[in-house]
Amino acid sequence: NAGVTQTPKFRVLKTGQSMTLLCAQDMNHEYMYWYRQDPGMGLRLIHYSVGEGTTAKGEVPDGYNVSRLKKQNFLLGLESAAPSQTSVYFCASSYPLYRYQETQYFGPGTRLLVL
Amino acid sequence: QQQVKQSPQSLIVQKGGISIINCAYENTAFDYFPWYQQFPGKGPALLIAIRPDVSEKKEGRFTISFNKSAKQFSLHIMDSQPGDSATYFCAANFMNTGFQKLVFGTGTRLLVSP
């Protein structure tokens, strides 16, 4: 199993450009998440999905959109990139939660620089 | 308050020493407290976790101590090794509109010197 994979690994954008980050998991997980990681701020939830075709906003959703057309894929889109979106983006997935068994499996991250 | 406060921000420990990272929370609805370990250039990975009805959990050199009344929990790394050098995140789980979410602390960068 590859686990959770993310593409691309690194990207440089100019302000106003758009891009899509792809996350794929081969563990048949129902739940998927997108986080951003910034120095001194930990991991902040952008959007999440509890199943194919469903998405919801997390803590910092502004400027991002997501889609979950297939169970194994979760896409994060930036329609008009801003320098404030320079960050490292992590995708994660997990099983439907059974109490006390929440484990999120993270991808290797995408480093995004917006100039 | 859906925050988890983590300290210190960074920590340097000599090989063989004890590393201690502390976290505190306010929301009594949190019901599960995992720690994630992240190596440079990698995604976080679950290290160890504790339920609020347990005061301590030990896995090898890693121990979580949990104080429910004080709303605090901590990670202790015994006999710290250079391979333990990583960033550690505490987290807390809670139910929100039928979905369980994790709230992460801000992270502690641990460096274990040889």
C-alpha cells in the first residue's frame, strides 16, 4: 500500500494564479482532510470530507475549494493564489471513527510558495 | 474554547536525557488525546494516544501523563536518542456535528544532541 500520496511535492505560483493539489489514498478510508502547516501555528484544518461527494469547511477555508468525486481522491483548489497561502499542505485520511480509535494518516505534504 | 496550548516551542535535550512536552486544553468535550511525530520533510504520524479515563499510557520510551482535573497532558520521552529529533504535536479530539475532529497544538521542535 502506498498510503496517502500527494502531488505535486513543490510548486511556485504567482499571485492570482490557480492550481489544484491532489491527494490520493489506497486504504479505503471514508474520511479525508486538508490541513495547512505554518511555523508556530501547528496544523489547521482547511476542509474535510466524510465520504464521496461530501465536503465541509474546516477552521481556515477561505480562498480554498475542495472536491471528492471519488472515494480515494480529495482535491484542494486555489482559485486565485495569494502570498498568505504560502504554506505546507498536508492531506490526511482516516476510517469512520470508532470511539478512541481516531488515527489520521498523513501524506508527505506539498510545499507551496506564492510570489 | 477549541484550542490546545503546547509548550515549549523548542527543546534541546542531551542523549539519554528525558524530554518533556506539555499541553493544556479548556474544552471538556475533548475525549481523546493523541501525539503525532513529524520528521523533516515528512507528514505527521501517530506516536501514542490516551483516553481521558486513563492517567498514564506507556509505549516503550514514550509515556503520556494525563491530568483530567487540571486539563493537562504531557509527553515524556525517556532515554532520548538523536533519532527522536523531530517535531511533536499534541492533539485533542472532539465531536462536532457528528464528525470527530482533531485540534492540534502548535508543535514542539525537539533536538536530541549526541
